[in-house]
Amino acid sequence: MKRANKWSRSLLILGILTLLLAAWMPMDWLTISSSLRPMGLVLIFICPLIGSVGMICAIIARKKWLILGHGLLILAFPIGMGLVSWLNR
């Protein structure tokens, strides 16, 4: 249980750090190999993957705040799209 709690907490911090890092990276950094921008890559692929693994650890550790945090990481793309459409009104 303690190991799952430690893993879940560290994965949540890693997910938040990847979101912050992708927001500060230059947009043309990945355009050589694909048309995805760093934020799109993180929101579509990396955050749901980190969130899913962390959610399993959080369920094992039975920590509700970690379950909520990893749920937000899994839903980072729809939340981001909703925020952008709401801000662009």
C-alpha cells in the first residue's frame, strides 16, 4: 500500500510537470517529424497514459484525492478543449 501511494503521488507530479513543460516548449519543436505540437502530444497521449497507470496505483492505495487528480489527468484533453472554447467566446 505504501509503495502504491508513493508511485501514485510521483506519477501525478510527473503528469503535471509534463503539462507545464509542454506549455513552455516551442511550438515548432516536433513539426519536423509530425504535425503534432507538444501540448497536443502531451494532452492526447502522455497524460492519459500516466493518469491510467496512476489511477490503478491510487485505487490500490485508496487515496481519493489521488484518484481525483489522476481522473483529471485522464480527462486533460476534453478539459483543455472545453477551456479553450469557453475562453474564445
